[in-house]
Amino acid sequence: MNIRDSEVVSGLLRAMNCELITGSDTADVILFNTCSVRQHAEDKVWSELGRLSKRHSQSRAVGNTPYAKRNTKRPLIGVIGCMAQTYKDGIFRRAPVVDFVVGPSDIAKIPGIIKKLSTIDYRPSTQVIFERKLWETDGQTRPEEIYRNGFYEDENHAYVVISEGCSNFCSYCVVPYARGPLHNRAHKDILDEIRLALDKGIAAITLLGQNVNAYADKDVNFVTLIELVNSIKGLKEFSFVTSHPKDTSIELFKAMSKLDKLKKYLHLPVQSGSDRILKLMNRGYTTKDYLDLVENYRTIVKAGTLTTDIMVGFPSETKADFKDVYELVKKAQFDAAYIFKYSPRPHTHALQWPDDVPTQEKARRHRIILDLQREISRNKGIRKKVTQ
Ligand code: SF4
């Protein structure tokens, strides 16, 4: 989702004659499109902002006022995306080098903000004596036009957002707070965007959403949507991420098996193999429900690949709970699994519970599941690195 958001923002900036460059040394504007889903992702951004603060602090004029004059030679620095939404103007206190902060629902405003900040007259003769900070984090939904700027970094493949946000409120997850409630794009707009991408020579697409299976636009549900996408002339191949087990149905598997352009690939995050932990996570299914889905998927979607997400060390996860995770991974025989260690996230329900699985124990559980999954993948003949 963040890769696509970065493309959308790049497209908006290219439309105002900006050029996308790699590396930050000569940039006039540096944007951090951030992720809040794990502590580790945030730590990397804070440390990069610290590095930029050091680099630019000496070149900033100080003067005799309590405020620093802005050095117009240094780049404008913006933090956008989920951290922007999570910490809002608090980012300026922790990283004063940041000039603007923009949440995921406000990204359409970025060109205007850059224009405003780069045209402020900072000459000593003017009244502007301190740095100006701007933040936009109150937006509800994105204007549809932002998806029509037609910029895709990959010449052959495009990510197409079908829904934004999520209303599931899994107890560990910051997404409903950072990206807001589920909002579905109109199916006609999605199909138009795909046709636009095909006009640019793109042949493959990935439909994106935090929970694609919950998609609904009047009488078009997710199964109807993928049928419509499959019928688009010129499209060679498509796939979708991410699916939620509680919204995944036999109808979806039947559609997957018959749609010729749809990749036979399902990413179905299970998160835990313990029913007690799944309940605390507010996931809305049991391990039996999940394993039944896996069995149906394998029966209906012949030779379909299956991947998952697993989180170890959730608050109160005992050794018995962890054993259940191990057993589920053995039973499900995933092709690949993305394994994470729990970290408390702002605003979430789980924040109220003690993060009581020691760091070392989380690392041990992480390694055990990683080794197990590697062995399963190896036995299936999947040679490339498939877990993390
Ligand atoms: S389904 Fe749960 S884990 Fe996934 S984005 Fe929504 S709240 Fe987060």
C-alpha cells in the first residue's frame, strides 16, 4: 500500500514539474512515506530524521531571536503516511528538521504544501523570522483524481487500490487509526484506472486493500469485482492482497479456480495458532475455521500457493499457545510465511496489556517458526528465500 502511495505522490509532484531522483544529497524536497505497523519501521524513520537534523543543523541561521531562521538552502523535509497520522504535529517536537506532516488521507494536499513552503519570503527584511510548519491530518477520504495521474514506477506492473483503511480493529493493529475506516473505491473508477494503466503498456496488476475480501460497492462485491477485472481486454495477469480469513469464502475460491487471468495465489494471514490468542487479537475466526479454509482452498484452487503472516510474542502468549502456533504451521504447510515479533502500537487495544513475553523469548519463538517454515518450503521445493 505504501509503495502505491509513494507512486501516487510522485505522480502528483511530477505534475508540478518536480523530478524524482534517487538519493537525498541534491534533493530540494525529501519525503518520508512512513509505516507505523511495527516499532522497527518507525525506528528507522526517526533515526534517518536524526541524521538529517545533524547534517542541516550547522547550515541553519540562528540570529538573535528565540526562533531559528529557515535556511532556504536546505531541502524541505516532509513526513507523510501512517507515522504522520499517528504522531501528527508531535513529529515537529521530536524532529524539528521536519517542515511538514501529511496523513494518508491528505496526500492530495502535498503539492500545495510544498508550493506554499517554498515560496515563503525568508529575506531578513521581511516579517518571516521563524520556520513555518504545516500539517494536514484531518482528511477523511482521498479525492478520486489522485489515482488518475497515471504514474507507475514499473513499466509492466501496476498496483491498483480498491479500498483504503480498515474497520476490523484487530487489537494489535494501528491501521484503523492511521488509515481510518474502510472506504471502498467505486468499482467503475477501479476498472477505469486499470484501463488507463493498460493504455500505458502495463499488462499485469495487483489489486490492493488492507482487507480486499470486504470490498463492496452497491451490488458489486469482491468476487464480482475480480470477475469484472478478469474480463478486461488486454489484461494478461492479476492478483490481489490482502485477504482476511473471516471474509474469505468458498465463492472466492471457486472464482479463483475459474478466472484464467487471476494468479492462483492467496495471502491469508493467520497471525496465531492459538484460539485464546486469536480471540484476544479480535480476529473473528478460530484455528478450525482457518484450517477448513486452507483445506477448501487446496481442494478447489488446484496448485494454488498459500502464504501467511504470523505474529509471535503477543501479550500473554504462553508456551502452550506457542505450541499451538507451531502445530498450525505444520498442519497448514504454507508455501511461505512472514513472521513478526509483537511490538506495542500506539492507540491500539492491546496497548493496555503488558508486553510480557521477554524480548529473548520472542526472538526464540520467531526463530523456531522461521526454521519450521524454511523446512516446509524446502520440502516443497521452494528454493528462494521465502520467509523473514
Ligand atoms: S484486518 Fe486487522 S490486521 Fe489487517 S489492517 Fe485491518 S485491523 Fe489491521
